[in-house]
Amino acid sequence: EAQVTQNPRYLITVTGKKLTVTCSQNMNHEYMSWYRQDPGLGLRQIYYSMNVEVTDKGDVPEGYKVSRKEKRNFPLILESPSPNQTSLYFCASSHKPQETQYFGPGTRLLVL
Amino acid sequence: SQQGEEDPQALSIQEGENATMNCSYKTSINNLQWYRQNSGRGLVHLILIRSNEREKHSGRLRVTLDTSKKSSSLLITASRAADTASYFCATDFYGNNRLAFGKGNQVVVIP
């Protein structure tokens, strides 16, 4: 089944404790991206990747890192999480950035 | 930053009625997409309409695009309770490398 998976689905952590949210797709997509969704603000793009080893900043990259060492994986790293990073995070992939995006199920993060 | 913006923000209708929502954007686009999100879940792609298209249908969905007015509309005909969701439009305006999503339009269909 074609899908985008994210792990973990739910995470509660404390300020400053490094964490990684994994994202994996099995559709051989070149393009992958991370979004965060907050009430009243809609979806905002954090980082995106056009292909392996090619990443770029989105609208709200501060406090986040990403890597794209393999085509299928695009982990999101929070080196020192802060409470303002409490949010719902989505990973998405597609063949091309302007084409249909396939979204993961989301990761709900709470930073205390 | 430029975004598709949906209007109205919230809509409550009776089952069987039609639901219409609009999206406006500010710069030239290659295409415009509509997505649905059920409460807290991942977005699901509904329909993509390209800039050279004016209307597109998919089941009970009808999307129009007016590039002169920089706007699009999504019509859901004969709504069902299962259509209760948030609906987002997305445009690819950043030099083809990104999609920008609107803030979403909450639709509640009352059985």
C-alpha cells in the first residue's frame, strides 16, 4: 500500500531534550516536506527536500533540522525543543513539488 | 507570505444541501489543489486544477478556477455527514518548489 508513515504519532517531551520524528514513504517520491499545523495559522512549511542530499528552508525553519540521506526517509530533528514547538506535524511527499501531496498521519508533539 | 485563503472560514449545513467554499490567491500559479482533513488527521488530496483549466469534476466535487480573479471555488453537492471536515486550498506559487496552504475552511454537515 502506497503510504507515508510517521513515528511517533504522539510525543510528550521536556524543553531542551533532543528528539527526532521519522518520516518514510514507499512511493519513490523525489519531493518531501514537513509542515506544522497550529490553530488559526493553517499549515506552514518547515523544510522541504527536492531529492537526496537537497534540502531547503520553508516558512518556519527556526529550531528545526532535517536530513535526506535516503530517498525514502526525511527525518525532522528538534535539537532543543521549546514549548512554542508544541504542534501537530505532518510529513508529505510527491513526485514533484507542484503535484499531489501525500500526507502522513501526523505527529502530535507537546513540549513542556 | 502569499497563501490561498479560504472563504467562508466555517460553514454549517444540513445533510443533502450543497456546500460552496472559495479560495483566493495573490500571484500567478501553475495549479491549485484542494485537500480535506478529518479532525486532526493527515490531509487527503481531493482535486487538482491546472491554470489552463476552468472547471473540474470528481464525483460530488466540482472545482472552478478563475485566473483573472485569482480565485477558485469548491462545491460539494448533496452533502453527507461524512463530508464534515476541514477543506484547504493550496497553490504552487514559490517558483514551483513549494505549495502554500490556506488556513482551512471548517464544514459541518448536520445529519
